[in-house]
Amino acid sequence: SASEESLSSRSGSLDLDTIERGSSPSAPASAVQQLLGSRLLDGILRLLFMPGFTCAAATASDPSNHSSFTDRVWASGVSDNSGKDRPSRDMISNRREVLLCLLAAVSSSVYARAGSRNQWLQQLVISRRKQVLKQAMFYSLLNTALSYDPVGWGLPYNHYLFSDTYEGLSTTCLQVLMVLLSYDEQYSLDVASYHSRRRRHRLPATDEEQPEREPETGNLFNEFLSALIGQAEFEFISASMCRLLAIPLLATRTYLPGSTKSVASHQELLILLWHCVRANEPLLKYMLRTRATLKLLTPILAFFLQSRHATTQDKLGLAHLGAFLMMVFSGQREFGISLAEPYAGPPLPDIGFFAGTYADLVLLAIHKVLVDGHPKLIPLHECLLTVLTNISPYIKNLNPASCLNLLKLLERYSKDKFLFANERNHRNVFFLLESFNNMIQYQYDGNERLVYELIRHREAFDRLGKLRNQAIENLQSQVIQHPVAASAAAKPDQGPSSPRTHGDTTAAAPAPPHTPGHYLASGQRPMPTGTDTQAWIDHWASILPVTPVLRLIGILLPELSSVYTGTALDITVMMDLIRNTTLVGLMPVPHPILIRCYQENEVTRRWLSAYLWRVIYLRNEDPPLLRHTRVKLFPPVRESEKEAAQTAAAALQHTSDVSTADQPDAKQTNHLLQPDSAEKQQVEQPDSSQTDNQLEQQEEKNPVESQTPKSTE
């Protein structure tokens, strides 16, 4: 750490060809010498597996022998099941110090703007030199990080009786591994420019690099991660992830306060989980098949809820990581089906004990963030609604609180004050309507409670249906007045016909230029000004997918009204009637299930890299590993700023008073079929310090999706 400043300044002056070749461009060809950067990285790699220093002298092979790497791996796990002994305290300290030296050497990204090329990581990650040592380092970092067990035999307060030096090594291994995996391939070596510079400086070719060698591209450590295919390896990774991520939540739920040691590296573990499910699809399939994703979902949602009132970027980043992971999980059909299992885990923050499924847990957590989350989490709202839409075709047996929260969310988003306040706010209504359509068309059996709530909150759907009919009438009048211009404008974007709403008399209207799914997939952001405002509203309002819900209401409302008597038994009779009613041949043809999967994008990669280095900066403040006066990748946080942020977060948490939704009782039977505007139930609302108008003003300031992952249909 003492040479960090000289290393970072040195890295800015080194050229790619000098690092890759280890030569100075100004030196003559006969006096080529290896520069400090390349020598330092090579020396660190050898120190990581030096017998008697970081490896056992009896089992470690000669570092100059590159034929095998299994005997050099530090811990058992992936690719090594030999059952290695626990290293000594001095060896643990030596390993951590060497890794901190490596972390300081590759930290030049912190002292440059986002997107700058890191030549140290270029040499370490892209170059195939010393590939066997790098492969041994990958398995050593992964196994050491995941084999850490702070609980041990389960002895209460064991962390107060014995010092744990392995935790620091495990955290440092995670940090180094995440830095190596997060290196962006976009900034890999440009082979054409490299060879042109080599010819310009007249650098000779050596045995290690022949002129006819193929270009070196791609992240070598991502290739190691994606090459894992064994069932034993998948079992080790998934079981270790579930065990380590569950410890922070379980540590707060013990009978003896503070008796279980928590894990402070949960942020690095979530980033590792992100890389694992993105780089290795067979591993993701294994987690889905063994229901490991449900075990991981509980701590992910716990961190997600804990960070919704956070004020610091490192805590808010947990909400982003949770949203991104749920986005990846929801793109898989097996995940949506598995959410029907009953939840039997520990109570989550702000939710507590409840009777329901994992789908209820996800819906309640998403509703908490959408309604009462930090304003800086507004860019995640579309991502969370996309998760809800992806899992909606497989959701059934929702509890009353989840159903009521979904309908309250639609009422909030369908108000004119919110709907027309921003050029993207109407997309929230599209996502919710698509979710309702999926649940009633694909999972009608088992969702009678949701159908009952849809009928009670029918005013919101009637309002959206009138808006759609008015938009279609406006488009018809434009066709009549200007038939040539209207047909020419609609012809290039002509799509499938959209369904009619229930009771719609405009059946002869021309098909709108886009279907709802195509409109949400296009990601277009119209900017209405002046006279274009009404045309912009007609454009998206004419394709509101409200027809299935209105048709359902039109079918069931007369039958439910006939059995309504005003007694406490009405709700049971209505549930039985909805459950026994068949809708075959009465509802529109179900639309195809549309799953939106995560798509790699530059914005998310840069945010993830900046967030990782921020976490490393905060983890290594005493003694400091990075110089805060030179940091450019993110604004460094001082101690006073952290204390102020913690005070503000504690005050916000103290004033938060959120109530839960109650089921109707015998005193409320007069409103069983009445619109929800007349009911007196206590529904989950924001705290008293944030009124509904303030929250809607926050929604109106929805910035560009700077950190929301792009999705593909």
C-alpha cells in the first residue's frame, strides 16, 4: 500500500506493448529489459504459490513447472476434493498481504474515469502468459472465499473467544476475484494497433510471443468460470452461496443476541453470485432445478428491503444488485414455477411473519420499494415491474395482502396526476395490466382472491378503458380527415391488431401502429411538446391491454351481484362462485407469454465496476489501501459524511410507520362489491413524513435509466 501512488502513476506511463512484451519503447532492441509492471505481476503470481510462504512446503510443486495446478490450490472445493488442511496463521497472513499487494497494483481504475483502460488488469486478465498459475489462482480465490465458515460447530459467542484471521483472507479473495471477473472485455487489447506499435518501435519477437500467434481476447478468468460443468462443483458453489448469504439474516434472529457471527462480505458475495449466473448458464440451471434460487431469494430480498431507506451509495447498491439478480432469475420459467412453494423462512424486515408463498414475498418486497423507497431507487421501478411481469404467468394462490397491494399500485399509477406527468410513467401501467392479464388468462384456477379484488377495484380499469376508447376515436377522426397522411404514417410500423375492450363500439377502428409488448420492448421515449401532446397520448393509450380484465368484470359482476346479501358469509359464497365459474369461450384468446430477459449493456457493467471499487475502498480504510485524494471513479466518503448518513438513515427509520393490509371482516360486508374508494380498510401506505403528493413528485423526476439493466423481449 505504501507504493500505491507510484504504481498508479507508473501505470499511466506504461504502453500496452511494453507491458505485454516487458520492454521499453525508447530502449534499443539489443538492450530490451522487462519493466517494473510486468516484473511485479509475475513476482506476485509466483509469491501466491511459493512453498513455505503461501503454500505448504511438502505439497507445493515447483513454481517453474507449469504442467499442473491442482496441487497448488489453497483450499478444497472446485476442481480439488483432496481435503486440504487448514493453513497456519502465518500462512494466512502471507496470503492476504500478497493479495493486497496485487489489489493495490491493479487499482489504477480508481484513479481514472469510468471506462478507462486498466493496463495492469490487461496484462493479468487478457494475456495468456503464465496461464497455469492464473488458473490455480482462480480456483484458490474461489475455494478460499466460499469455504469460509464463521459458525463452525455452532458454539454461541465463539467469535468472542477465538480470533478469526480467515475472515480477512476470505474477504480479500472475494475482492480480488471480483476485480478480475469484472474487467470489461471491451477494453481488451487491440491487436492491430499493438502490432503497428511493435513495428514502429522495432521490438523483436521472442519464444513466448510468435508473430503468427492468434490475438488474445476475452477475460481469462470469466473463461475459467464458464468452464465449470461438474455437478460436484455446482453443488459446492450453490451450497456455499446459500450458507454464507443466509448468515447475516440468521445472526439477527437468534435467541441469544449477538451469539452468531455475521458475514461482512455480503456485498462481494452478491457480486460473485451475479457473475456466476451470468457467465455460467449450466450453473444457473442447476440452481433452478435444485431450488437453490429460493434459498438465495430470502437473503437477497432481506438486503433489498434493508437498503430501501439507505442514504449511502454502498447501501443503495444492495437494492440495485437485488433487482438485477431478480431480473436474471425471473427470465427463467423454472423460477416462476418454483415461486408457488409456501414460504417457511425467517421473517424479513418490514414484512414480518405472513402466510403465503414465495411469490407473495416477492410482490410484497417490490411493493415496499415502489411505494416507500428512496428517491434514488426510482430508476429501478421499471426493472422491478419487469420482474413482476415475467413471473406473473406462473403466480397463483396469492394472499389477500398481495392482491390488495397490486390493485392499490394500479390505482396509484392510473391517476392522471401520475400518468401524464412524465413521458415514461405510462409504461408502469402497461406492465401492471400485462401482469393481471397473465394471471387471469393462465392461472385463473387458484387466483379467485385476485379476481375478487379486480372486481372491487373496477373503477381504475373503467377509467383506463374510457381512455383507450377515446384514443381510438381520435385516431379514427384523424383517418377520416387525413386518410392519406394517416395511412402513410401507420404503414411502416403496422403490427398485429390489438383486442377490443369490453363494451367497445369501435370495432372498425384501424389497428394501432404497435402492440403493447412491442411498445414496451422498443424502449422509445417520445418527448411531447405543444400540439403533439394529444397525439402522443393517443399513440400509447390506444393500445392499453385492458380488454381481458374488462371482459372478466363484465362476465362475473352480474353473477356476484345476484348472490350478494350483505352478510358476513358473502365473501365465502363469492369465492366459491368465482372458483366454480368457467370462462372457456368467453374470454379473448390468451396472448403469448412474453419474457423479458436481462441483456448485457455498458451502463450496468460500468456501474458494477464503480460499485465494487467503492466497496473495496470502504473495506480497506484501516490501514488505507487506496489514496482518497486521488480517487476519480467515485466520490470518496469521509468519516464525518458516513456518520451524518448513518444519523439520517436512523432518523428516517425511526419515523417510518407502515401498516399492513387487513382482510375484510364482518363489519365491512356492506362494501364487498363496492369500489375501493368507499372502503375503510387499512392498506399499506407510505409513512407520515412522505405524503402521496410528495411521492408522486418524486416519480415525476424519474431520470434516464442510468443504472437499470436493459431487457430484450
